[in-house]
Amino acid sequence: MYEFGPFQLDPIKRLLFRERDSVSLPPKAFDLLLLLIENSGRVVDRNELMEKLWPDTFVEEINLNVHISSLRKALGEQPSEHSYIVTVPRRGYSFVATVRKSANGDAVSVFDDDALTGNSYQSSAQESETDSEADKEASSVSAVFSPRPFLRRRIFVISVLSLIVMAAASYIWISARRRPVDVQPSGNIIAVLPFKQLSPAINDHTGLGMADALITKLSNIKEILVRPTSAVLRYDNAEADSLKAGRELGANLLLEGKIQRSGDRIRVTVQMLKVEDGSALWAESFDEKFTDIFAIEDSISRRVAKAVSARLNAEEESRLAKHFTENVEAYQAYIKGRYFWNKRTYEGLRKAKELFEQAIELDPAYAMAYAGLADAYNLLTIFGGSSPHDTYPKAKAAAMKALEIDPTLAEAHNSLAYTLMRYDWDWKGAEEEFKRALDLNPNYATAHHWYGEYLTLTGKTGEAVAETRKALELDPLSVIINSDLGWVLYYAGDYDDAINQCRKTLEMDPDFVVARLALGLAYEEKGLYEEALAQFKYKDMEKWYPTRIAHIMAVSGRKKRALEIIKPYEAMAKQDPRLLYGIAGVYAGLGDKDQTMRLLEQAYADHQELLIYLKVDPRFYLLRSDGRFQDLLRRMGFQDEKGATIFR
């Protein structure tokens, strides 16, 4: 333990305490503080800090300024007085507080800074034999600054101006990075609500299907932003207040309609409203045979485009008129499949898979149905406990089939990217597919959402936060995207922000396990173990996450209890390798590196998908300097042979 002022820093558990209270620090800020403390007594050059914090990776120097600023804030330094970290103009930084190194609470040695000289520290006895404290301070300052008065004054002015510039830059960077979730993009934002069905006998999701088709078509127009189908699902009932829904969705324009069917004829009445005052911009009725429902959708989408857009380019015109199928029954099956897919439950995903397969059987050339099937398989492992060796190859095959039929289908590129990321560990290929999906449809919320997960896994946590926030701007009421923003913040080390985001998500759905799990993990990293346990024991979660509970026992000193919890699961892991990663995390918490690596190697041999979190999982920080751990990251494609991060 390093002790300075009221603070204690534990480099093994990577925790900082102010007296007994945990102080939250992002991982890089913690690394920076540890570097400065370990080098207390000398000026650490900025280049040296950059090389050690971001080895073999090019990053802007402002990142260092931001982390210095966050450290000063965490340590409670005043702008006019830096009692811990001092900036040495044109050189770097020095940790100037007295640091004591202790083991088990007993001081074993004392490090007293030689202020800003850059010289090696001396023991207290040696210092008392040479200079007084005042003399030492004076000599250290003179070692950095020229003794000539006019130069000292000039350097002082430059230093102050530099601090002002860095503070302003840091403020701008942090403000941009932590912009509120409810920021809305400019321009027209349209919410297309599920059309209301006036014929009681109809129960075929025709209204939702109509809305989904229009959302898909209109999302190809660059001048407008359309809320995705997942955002409007909750309003698929006759009692929904349309204007209230529009406000909740953050839209300024609302498209709603009514469907009436008689025999083989169908009448659709549509109107576009201003959400602000409920005034109608236009209204129109369309009468066709039920088998010509696609013609109605084409007419409505062209009418909307004309109302909100001055002109459409050739590509937009083409996409607006595009039909993914001409088979009404296949189309209905696909719409129902997406409805169940968005529920994010095992039963919902299983039902979605069946419906997508039904759509494909009715129309073997239905590319969108193949993309839906790929998405169902992609999530069955996560939400249904299916074997990744069974589901992901099937997801990849379905996505490839969709792209064989339609190479311009953004949904299929996104589905393929997800499989390449989570199962093939083809990081370069996954990135290319995600970018292709976003290029084809920049307003596809799921693509931004899953690309944010990719950026997290590859260590680009700052970019991941921005990408996930973009997904949330497109689909602000999505419980899963709200929840996953909490996860991204957790992996970025922003535990306070992660806690706040998860709490917001649980206000939307108190039983959403994904958010509750992330909340518990963020509490754990802050040392709030009882609060974390309360989340893992919510309702029946305890039986699903025993290794997480065991990890808390391990890091909070209850090692015997941790071993008792995981003992039966170690035996089960021989038949179910999916348990290996979680058990390895417990042994990491116990400080047993050899056992941890043994289990991780077993998980790697079985190609367990949870290993994709290895690079950013806080449980394995203890191993970050272990050669075996670095080699495992290299074999997974995260690093090259020299240990450099591949991703830029």
C-alpha cells in the first residue's frame, strides 16, 4: 500500500481510498497515478508517461492532460495549489507529496520527494544531514527554473497560460465525452407508430408491419431521422396516446394511421402531425386489394418524403421503392419475428427464429428474413444459454445467405459483423462489416449499438461510449441500449456514470437483469460490496451469477466462502466449459495467477465466447503484466507478436 496525505493506494487491487472511502478512478487515471507515485522524487517526462500509458499506440497528448485533470479533481486539489501533482513546464509532472509504503498497514519504508529536481530520493536521515526542508525546496526549484529573475518570470507566465489552455481543452473534451443521453440530433425526427386496426377480426400484426415497412424505407433518407421499430413497439395498442408517444420518443413529427379491411380490400388512412401542437400537416386515404399492400406502403413513403425533403437523390429513390419480398404472408411472418426478437428473452428469441424460418420457407429469396434469422441465432447464446458452437455458425451462414441475395443490406452486414466479433474473433473483419453497415444505413441503431460493443472489446472505450450514445439518440427508449451504455461506461472505468446510467435503465424496467448485473459490477469496483451483492441477489439472479458473488467474497477478504461457492461449479465446468471464464475471475480475485491462467487456457481451448471480454475485464487487471496473459491476448488477435495493440 502507498500512503500519502489522507489517501491509501492499493496497486494490486487497483483501489484508491480516502481514509476508508473508495475514490473512483478510470483505469488509465489509476495507471498514471501509480506511475507518478512510483517515481515520486523526480520529474517524469511527458513522453515517458505517454509511452508507458499507451505503449505502441498513437494517442493525442491531450489525453494525458485530461487524466491529470481528473486525478487532481479526485485528490481534491485546488486550482491555485497543487499539493500532490505539480506541472513542470516543458518537461512533465512530479508527485510532490510525501509517500509512505506499507504492508498490512505497517510502514516499512518512507519515500520523501526530492521535489522537482528529477534526482533520486534520499532517506530522511540523509536529508537531515544535508539540507533543511527550505533549502531543499529552494535547490529543487533552481534545478528546474533558471536563477535569472526575468527568465523565472517569463516561465511563470508561460506556465500559467499553459495551464489555462490545458484546463479549457480538458473541459471541452470531458463535456463532449459526457454529454447527456437525451441529446437529440437536429433536423426532422419522425416517429411512425404502429397503425391501428379497425377490424376486430384482424390479429396479424398488419399495423405493426405497415409501420416497420415505412420505417425501413424512410430511414434511407438522409434529411430525416426515423425512430426504429424497436422504439415504437410499446405503442402497438389501440389505447396509445399518439402525441404523448411522439413526445416520449423525442420526435417533432408523427406519422399515424388506421387500417380497415373488408374481404380482399384494405383501406389505410394516414396523417402526419406536428408533435408540438398536434396540428396536421397532411392526411390521405389509400384503397387497394390486400395483396397490394406494398403499393400502399410505397405511396405513403413517397408522400412523407415529399413533405419533409426538398429532393431525393437516385439512390434514395431506389431504396424508397425497394421491396424485400412480394409475398404478404412471408412479410407478416418476418414482422412478427422482429416483434418477438425485440423482447430479448429466450422464449421470444426462440419464437422469432421459428417465424424467420417460416418467412424463408414462404420466400427463399427474402434477404431480410435471413438477416433476422442471423440476429436470432446471435442472441440465443447470450439470452438463451445455447451453445456458441451451435448458434454462431448458424448465424454466420444466415447472414452470408442474406448478403448473397442482397449485398447492400445493412442489417445483414451488421449480423455478420456480430458473429465475426463474438465467435470468430476476426476483429479486422468485424470492423469492416460494422462500418459497411453504418455506411449503408447511418441511422441503424442496432449497428451503432453493436459497433459500440466492438469498440469496447478492443479497448477503445472512449469511442465506444460515443458510439453507444449515438445508438441511444436514435432509439432513446430502448432498454437494452440504455443498459449497454451502463456496461460500456463500466468497462471504461467510469463507475459513477455507469451506476447512474443503470439506475435510469432500471427506472424503465426494474426487472431487466442486464442492467442490474452491470450496476452490481460497478458497485463492486467502487468497493461497495454489500450494495453489489444486493444486485446479484435480486429475485432469482443469485442462481444465475454465483461466480460474481464468489468474486465479491474473494476481493472483500472472505476467501474461504468464495472457494465454497465455486467448488460445485468447478466440477460442472468439465461438462459445461461456459463456466470456466467466471471461475477464472474468482481465482483472479483470490490472487492465484497460476490457477487463473490454467482456467483461461482451458476456456481458450474450448473457444469460449466470454473470453472476448478479457482485454477490458477489471477482474483480470492483476494479470496485465503477466507474460502468459499477454500471450493469450496475442493468440486471440488483440495484440501482435511484439505486444503492441493491433487496433488503431
